[in-house]
Amino acid sequence: EYRIPMKDAISLMNSTKIKLKKRRRMVEVDGLEITIDDYPNGLRIAEIEYTDELVKIPGWLGEDVTNNKMYSNLEIALLNNINNL
């Protein structure tokens, strides 16, 4: 993962009709950096980056969707674009 230069981002956005809008914010809880993505359809996904074994997960997080394809950015974008046609 890396920060995409604005010129490349615009080129990528213009290369497809499939779009994904989300609001991203970063929070720190008990020393864990948590990325929270809020989607226009009300879906909220939190992501925790860690290098060692994760011992304590904040109680306010829901089920682990790491391996659930339905929650990938592509699947969410496809679903949102179908619903907005």
C-alpha cells in the first residue's frame, strides 16, 4: 500500500464507471491504530493493522470480515453501482 499521486488517482478514477465513495478516519484505541471506513449505504468497516499477534480487540468491533469477499472494496463498489443505476 502506498499513497497514490493525485495525477494517477484521477487517471484511475476516469478509467472505470465503477466508483466507491467512503469516508475514512483514523482513531487510536488502547495503542491500536484503527482505520474506519463509512460508506453512503450505512456500512461501516474497521481495519486494524498490527505486526504481532493481536491480543485485545476493542469490544465495540463486530464480527471479523477479513476473509469475507462480500466486504471487499470491489464488491461494495459493484453493489453500490448496481443499486444506483
